[in-house]
Amino acid sequence: MVSISLCMIVKNEEDSLGRCLDSIRQLVDEINIIDTGSNDQTKKIARKYTDRVYDFEWVYDFSKARNYAFEKATKDYILWLDADDVLLKEDQQKLLALKMNLDSSIDSVTMKYILATDEYGNITSSLRRNRLVKRSRSFRWIGSVHEYLEVWGNIMNSEVAVTHKSIQHDSDRNLEIYEKKLLTGEEFSPRDLFYFANELKDHRQFERAIEFYEKFLSTEKGWIEDNIAACRNLADCYYEISDKEKSIKSLLQSFTYTTPRPEICCRLAYYSIEKSDYESAAFWYDVATRTGVTSDNLGIQNQAYSTWIPHIQLCVCYDALGDYEKANHHNELAGAYRPNDPKYLHNKEYLKTKFPIEKVGVGNGV
């Protein structure tokens, strides 16, 4: 059985750190907590779980802090988490099984990162990250903000998931770091351009965001998932400044990188619905149900755009087109994901008025 060092960087995490460590403490052999300047009870809480608590002077560089944390590890493998992450019971069991059976030839293990779920427990946003890495490989973090762990070699995709349960977040922190880099004349990598544009978009600086998304895409050096996200975000920015034509062009540009993604198809369908073009909308929603991203893809995935959303909207489209059996079929498919959703239940009652009651709710059609 391999041994594991947990490495974390923290600052003012008194509300979430204990919850995180309670979910992982029995599964790791060492806990290293790197504090970057807390002025609350964070370090006091950390010391309840480990005596390996270290101070690191914050220098506006997340990679330097994370690399320092990795340097403190002494075990076979390093696991990294943030303070607002947890492992649910089933994932604790999966991690234990992984630890007991992990082949020492594995250099890195990816785990699903669950970013959000709906009120019915369906995962609505997730991605994969390299979470558990062999210490002897000396993998390093890169990037002062929105940092990433550069790995290579024998990589394994596991069934373990880490769940993000955010309590608080300094929403201006990352933007401030990028603005400082910009003022000093530091050259932005393609990745920096993309994430700076994301921060600008989140802060509703849409015209500046458009400028940096365009700069990012023009480099033609972006990771394919970032390229697709940039096109999607560009579309949102253009929509916010009432340029629908460029919004649609941005969505279509994403098709030059890979097959259509569900969230892009749903956005195109929405534009068709705005024009009461229900046939075109049904086409795009149908494509959304038939395409998706493989489970080993490291990009963000929003399963709702290939499941609940297109099916409930296909019900709307086929109702408008007068095809009530297809409308019922897709409403039932939507209900399989959110059986208590008011929209599904409303549609079900409404469709009873359109054809014999024995046909409603059996998923016929198509």
C-alpha cells in the first residue's frame, strides 16, 4: 500500500478547513498545511489535525505557494486539496481502495472534481484534475493564478471524486493579480490571456473581456477546451452588449475545434426559439442530446446541457410544432433526471389535454 502526503495552501479558512480535513484525515499518512497569511483561527484549527503547519509569505503567486507545499511532503504520493473541498463517504471508500491497490508505476491519478449539483443531486458541472501524484517525479505547479500542475508519464483516471463546497471566496483576488502583471508589462501566456478574460467577464467588463478572448484565440496556442470555453464566453459577452450576430458567430467558431458541444447547441437553439423557429431549435436541442464529452476529458462538463435542458426544451418545441407525442416523449426523458421539477410536472398535466391520458407519461414517440 502506498503512503500519501496531503498538501494544502490556506488563508482565512476557519469556516471550511475542519470540514475538509475531517473528510480526509483517516486516508492520508501526513498532512501539510501551508498558511499564506491568515488572521483568523485557520492555523489553530489546522494544528488540531497536524503539527506540520508552515507559514509562507504571500507573493501574489499561487504556484510558488503550492510548490512550497509539495516540498514539505515526505510520502510516496502527494494529494492536494483546497480548504473548501471534501470527499463524500463513497469517495472516501474509493480513495481507500485506490490507496491499497495503486500500482507504484502510476505517476499521476486524475479524479473528478464536482463543482456543482442541482437540488436533486444531479451533477451539473464537473471536470477532471490530476490530484494524486508521485512525489519522486517532482512535478511542479505553473502560473501565478489559475495555476496548473504539469504532469507526464503513466496517468490513471480514477473513479474517486472531490466535491467542491464553497463557503467564501475573494472575488477580486485573481483579477488584482492579473492587473498587477499587466501594469508591470509582464507578457501574458495564452493561458493567462484566457483566464484574465474570464475574470473580466465575471466582473462584467464585457468589452475588455472580448478584447482578451480575441487575443487568446488569435494565438492559436490554446488548449482545445479553453478554445471552446473562450468561444462560449465570447458569445455571452457579445450577447450582453446586444451584438447577437457576433454572439452566434462565436458559438459557431467553437465547431472549428471539435464536434459540437451540448452547451453550444443549446445556446444556438435558444436563439432559434427567440425567432419562433422551432424546427431549427429542435434540431440543435436534438444534437445536444446526442453529443457529449468523454469521461476522461479534463475540461469542464455540464451534464444538464445534454440531459435535462434539451429534453425539456424539445418538449416545448414539439408542442409548438403540434407533435404532442414527441413532446410527451421528451418531457418524460427530462423527468427521468428531475422527477419533481415543476416544469416537468406542469408539462405532464398540460399534455393530458392534448391526447388520450393513457399515452401521457409513457415516453412514446420519436
